[in-house]
Amino acid sequence: MPKPSFPRFIDPMAATLVSALPEGDEWLYEPKFDGYRAIVLKDGAAVRILSRKGNDLTSDFPSVATAVGKLGARQSAVDGEIVAFDEQGRPSFQQLQHRSAKSTAIRLFAFDLLHLDGIDLLKQPLDKRKAQLEIVLSGSGLEYTSELPGAADVVIQAVSQVGLEGVVAKRRDSLYEPGIRSRAWLKFKLQSRQEFVIGGYKPEERSFQSLVVGYYDGKQLRFAGRVKAGFTGAQKAAVYQRIRNLEIASCPFSDLPTGKTSHWGEGVTEDDMKKLKWLKPALVAEIAFTEWTRDGHLRHSSFAGLREDKSASDVVRESA
């Protein structure tokens, strides 16, 4: 039996972080969800769910795969976000990581259509792609990501009230630029939060006290901070099982030690270095924090979860 000829995987287009939303009729606003970015492909009865790295997630999300199979097209490629909801109906990245619980609701929010029945839509304007997407999604069980009505301040207030991560502003006439962090798509976050590479940890008995995290600047891994807060007991045990197999002899950070510890405790001194264990920089964690300090370190950081959908080498410092 011949293998299905899926539409090709398309490297997702990315949004640029900004400190304020743009305004004007040429922009539309969409909610920014806290989940896993996914490209879903359908060819007849066969479906695939791929992460933004191209990894196959189909078996991980059977309910989403079933919904993809009901899309109103013979062949399609859809861009969206897989989101989990807690018992109160709020989006929860932690629930997505612990999705084995029967109470966890998993849905895919689709926001773009990239391919339809043999036709490449990348060069069509966003408004036209979304109009076709809404039709294709009808009755499938996948959620259509509608435009948020109102001015920027109204949209931000509404998104904040329902506990979403932020807002994405997109030019209505924007083309789809695979693999590009475009200025045609802009993201505004209600809380400072991004991915960081785990490069070390401070051990304690049968676990760890804190993680040492950073980001890439070219080929150099730079120190961003130490993360102690935000772990549940189950998360801490799961993370420890992952990191203990990644230990290496030398520090992977290019700028440690920092020479001093500041008033806020963000630095790593020579004495600290002797107490830390170093890791192959392979794992990525999502970290929430209040701000970057003048020294370029995280203030009041908190662990949100591991990111299986992003490569460590792709993690850079985001700045608005």
C-alpha cells in the first residue's frame, strides 16, 4: 500500500516581541496561547501532527489527531497551538505537560492555513488564508482562532481577565514567511516569560535546589539566572531524572563566574561554582520572571515547565 503524500512540513513563521501593540485597521489581534506550536497535516484519512522542530506528535495527542482527520479538505496543512485546560477551564502549560490526567482537556487552536488540496497558500494574504481556514475547520473539532475585536487597550484587558499569555498582532496583508521571525507578526506578553537552556544545577539530597539557565548569543551560552521557585513535587522529581543523565565535567556557560552576587542574588561567584554541577545544554525550560536586571540577569524567576518542542540551539534572549 503506497504511503500518503502529505503536504510538506513548513517551518513555522514566528512573531517578534514588542512592548506595545501596534494600532490601525491594517492589524488584527489574536490571543497568544500558552501551549505547543504545531503544524498539522492531512492527506485523505491519514494525519500527522508535527512540532515546530518537525518531530511527530501524532500519538501524543490522539484527540487532536481525530479532529484533524475531520477537516473539510482532502489535503491540508494547518498552523496552530495545542493547548491544555485545567479544571476551571483556564489554559495551563503545566496541564499540557501532565496530560495523562483524564480531567485534562486538550484542544488545538488553528490560526493559519498553509496548504489546501494541492494549492500552496503561503503567498496569499493572511485575511484570505483565515477566511478559507474557518471553512475548512467547520465541524472538525479543531478551534478557529477568531480575531479579537476592539482597540489595543480593550483587547489587552480582555485577554488578561481570562488568564491568557498575551496578544499577537498580525498585518492583515501579511504573507506566510516560513522560519522567519517577522515584523509582520508582533507578540505582546502580559508577563515576562521565555525559554531558557538548562546548563547546570545546585544539588541537594536526591534532588536539586536550583537550576542554572541561559541563552545562546551566537555560539556562546550566556548565563541568565538561577531558578528556585515554581516547581511542584512531581515536576522537580521529573526534571531531576532528566538532568542527572546530562552531567558533564566543565561549565558550558561562557561568562561564568560573574565575579559577584548582586543585592538580588542573581550572580554566580567562584565559591558558587564549586557547588554546582554542569549539564550538557540539551534541555529547554520555560521560565517566568519579573524583569531583566541591569547586569542582564533574571529577577524573581519561576519555573513553568520543560519545552520539548524547541531545540536548545534556537534559544536566544528575547527583548522588546
